[in-house]
Amino acid sequence: MKHVNKGLEGVVALDTQISFIDGVQGILKYRGIEIEKLADMSYDAVSYLLIYGRMPAAEELEEFSIKLRKERNVNPHLLEMLKFCDFENESLDALRTAISVCAHFDEDSHDISEQANIRKTIRLIARFPTMVAAFYRMANGLEVIAPDPSLAHGANFLYMLRGTRPTDLEAEAMEKDFILSAEHELNPSTFALRITASTLSDMHSAIISGLCTLKGPLHGGARKGVMDMLDDISSTSNIEVYVQQHLEHKQKIMGFGHRVYKTYDPRARIYKDIAMRVAMEKGDNRWFDLAREIESVMYHEMVENKHKPIYPNVDFYSGVLYKDLEIPPYLATSIFAIGRISGWIAHCLEQYADNKVIRPRAHFV
């Protein structure tokens, strides 16, 4: 009888030069550079690294940033279409539909040549934040805010979302969020879009595959789950009962555990630090203190019951950060996609460059 690795756990499906994960040591690198170093750079620089495979020189980064800022505006017809989206649903549904419509306005839509793909790359990275912010403004009966070309990627998104410029620390936090979300090897959404790209379908179709997969609560949707959990617990006095009941019934506690990391997710440490700093600037530590106590209770409950500790993953303190940035939960997964788009595109380009259709077998029972 053939051995089947359920969920393809531990199966190596392909070679990549884009990212490296050591789940035992808690290491994450993009193109050979540690995430701790990348988190202090600009999102534009990290995007360039992922897409072109190297860090840009100063003049290359300036040229790349100028191109991105010029492409932030979206087709007015797309904004009209967004008005018909169901505002009661999570915003990722609207973003998924928006990308489908974008393909109709893109003259390179069905061209998968290297030159066309680079042009689409710039447009997709630049416009994801604009589409998400526009949907949020429409959903709340507010006027859509045009992009500000003088602002960096993270700061511009918060500006389009709120209509006011963020503080320097808030802008830094959003920039770090996009960088930490940008890439993570063969996660479900990336694997899904690589399968699509392997059929030589176009980049927009591949990205839509990624978006559909990201939505799931066991993937990108987990960040929204963390935010909902914080609201459900609401007070430190409720934590112990909440955690004990969930562990007793073998229910997942959102923001803890990871299929790859057997130790602390390196991204979670960076999120924890920036979430604490934003809370301190805001003068309101409620959500951060609540999360820190949940982490403590989780650790002690696992140890006392002679289980291996389950550590926070990327979603836990990012959910706390979103709470303090006053980002509503239904935007969380779409904002994850704003960061992840650079990594997704890097994987599309890598797949196209050395393609073989991805077609595994199933064991019939």
C-alpha cells in the first residue's frame, strides 16, 4: 500500500530561489536575506528583491518606486463596479472580483511574455492597496480618496483608507506588515497559483487562484479570526476559561501553531514589537496586554498538561496591530493580500521561467 502524506505534509514539490524556511530554528529568508533585516527596509525594496532576485541599487529602487507610484490609480469603471459588491461580505470577495475586472482593462492580460509580465507586475502591486481602500470607503458611504504619490506604499494605503496622513510610526507599522506578509514559500495560496501558472494561464488568473485560497480561515483568513477572538475574550479575566475550554474540546485557538514552524514564528516577534510600540504611541495598551496574557496562558496550559508549547504565528500579533490601527476585521485578509502580491508574482515568474505542469497523483482507495 502506498504511503500518502495527508495535506502533502513534508512533500517537496519543487525547487525555488525565492524564500527559505527553517521551521525548527525559526528562520525565514527572502532570497537569502533574513526577515529581521528586511523588516527595516521599504516595501518597494523588498518587492524588487523578490521579483528581480537581488537588492536594487539606489537608482534602480528610485526608478522602481516612481513606476509603482505612477500606476496606483485604477480605472474609473472598476470603481463603479465595486459599488455593486456585497458590502456585508469580507472585502476579499470584492478584491477577487476587482482583479477579474482589471484583467479586462489590461492590454497585456493574456500575454505571458517576460516583458508583459513585468508590466503587469508593476500595475498589480501598485493597485492592490487602491482597490482595498476604495472598497472600504464605499462600504462606509465615504468619498474614495485618490492615491498620494508623495507617500510610501504603507503610508499611502493608510491615507487612502482614512483620508488623513498616518503618524510616522503607523506608516512604519503598515510598511512592516506588508513586508512580513510578502512571501512564505509554498503556503496554500502560493501553491495554488503556481499550479495555475504551470498550465500557462495568465498572471491575473494565477493571482485570483491565490486570492481564493488565501480567504480560508486556515490560511489568510486566520488574521480576521484573531481579531474576532480578541473581541470575544475582551477581558483578561476571561482568558483562562476561554483557553481551557478550547484546548479541552480540541478547538483551534486562532493565531497559534503553524504547519512549518515548531518554534516561535520569526515574523510574530517583529509584529509583537511593532504592535507594542503602536499601542504605546496610542496610549491604549488594552489589546496588546490582552494578547500578551493569552500567549502566557497558552504557554502555561500546554506545559502544565505536559504538551509541547504552541507558539504565536504571524497572525496573532498582526491581529493586535490591526486592532490598534483601527482596521476592521473584514479588511484583514485583503490587507494580507496587499503584502503577499509581490511574493505571489515572484512565484508566477519563477514557474513560467522553468515550467512543467504541476500534476500529482492520487492513491485510489
